[in-house]
Amino acid sequence: MRQSLKRMVVLAVFALGMTAGMASAAQFIRIGSGTVGGGYYTAGTSLASVLNATQKEINYSSITGGSIKNLVALDQKAIEFGLSLTSTLYEAWNGQSNFKEPIRTLRYVAAIYPQVAHIMVSGKDIQSIADLRGKKVDFGPIGGGIDTNNRLTLEAYGISESEVQIQRNSRSETAEALQTGATDAQVLLTAYPGSAINDMLSRGARLIAVEPDKRDEIVKKYPFYVPWDIPGGTYDGYDKDITSFSAFCVMLTYESMDEEVVYKTVKAMFENTAALKDRSASIFGFFGIENAMAGCDIPLHPGAERYYREVGLIK
């Protein structure tokens, strides 16, 4: 009886050790996304969910952040992957605006989705971005990409940050602020059709276009932007195409990130595009291997490059 009991104890300890060993062997990967309710949040949670369903040896989680916060966190290795706008990435790489020093540890992984500029305004007196001088402009939460896009768009019209009243509203506050006139405008880059845009329009906000000559100036000066029109009929009351431009939401990592983990992550993402589109058609509608390197103007991580060579994207 004692011998049987001993065997049971030994087996239990062995099993416990095996379980602990397996648990310790699991890799925990954090994906920096964005504030709750935004496109980055949806993208991050969707990626984590789909990747967890296909990568049993890796545990993915999505954590809130924003373009600026994610890039800083990657530099500090506080997260393993992070989402960012290509416009904010450009500033981080070159040490401009919100970044006092260049962040050259960043490495490109994949393009996730195009983020088209929606110029949202309140009040009848604003017909062009040129009319925003002296107005209350929402630059979004600190650490987000809205900050960058507002500033660069205003600059194309000769308006500096000091010439507008900068506001910092959360996602949940923006629609109400536009409705009440507490905010006059916001340059929001997002996928279309966007639920946040529909909410703002339902509360009386309006969409205005970027003048074609100004768009040409913007995409020429900032190569991370591309010409992109919002198709007519995307939003109620807007039957004609709206002239605009787009940046891309891209996934990044840091230079010394494990090559095998990056490879497995990229492979799982592109082998499960249907599952990602099922979770969010608006976010992942353009997601696919053909767009994988859109906006890539920094070094590619070796793990991502390995997969892209396998599928023939890189020769």
C-alpha cells in the first residue's frame, strides 16, 4: 500500500513538473494595439484571437496603446509587436515631432489595413481644411496617430499647431464634441465604412474633401501617404467620391525579436486571412499577401522576410 502511494506521489510530482515545464516553455507575445473602440483595438484583438487559435505554442494578447506609445514600447522591448500608422513610423524613424531621437531598432513585419483620411467638421462655416485656422481641432488621445495626421494635414494648408486650439478627446468623446460644437474638426484616419464615422455623421458632423492640388502636395511631400478616394455611397448623403489620402496601419517589431516567432506569426496571419476578415471585414478587407509590404520604407525583420521569400513576394 505504501509503495503504491509512493508511486502515485512520484507520478503526480512528475506530471506537475511536466505541466510546469510546458507552461514555462510557452511564449507570451504582446501586441500593442490602440484605445478601446478604435480600429487598432479591433485589429489587435482580432489578430490575437486568430493567432491563438492557430499557434498553440505561443500565447498572444492585445494591449491598448496607440501609434506613438507602441513605437516607444517596441524600442524599450515592453511589447513584441505593435501597430502604427506609417506616418507616425516615419517620424519615429527620423526622430521628428513627438520623437526627440530616431528609433532605429524598429523592424517592419506586415501591412494590416489602409487608413483613409476622414476630415470630420462641425458647423456650416467650415468648407475646407483652410478654414480651420483659429478653430478647435481634436488631436485625439496623447500617444495616438491622430496627432501626427492632424499636424501634417494642417501644414499642407500653411496652418501650424500654434494657430489652432488643440483638444484631446477620447474615442467616445469625439462624436459628442463635434455634435455640440465643443470641437470644430478632426482628421481621422480609419478604415471605411467606419462605425465611428457613421456615429459622427448621425450627430450632425460632416465629411469634407481634400482639394486635389493639396492632396498632390501631401503625397509628394510625405511618401508614406498615398492618394485614396472614399467611394461614393460609402456613407449616407455622400453619393460622389470624396477626394482624400491614406496611410497604412502596419505591424512592427524590434530588431532583436526572435526570428522564428516573427516567421510563425506572419505565416499564421496570411494563412488565416479568411478568419480575420470574418472577424472584421472593414479592418481586414484589404489584408492579403499582395499588400503585405505596403508602406515599407524601413528594414524588414528577417522572420518576415523569410516568409515573404517562401511565397514569392520577395525574389
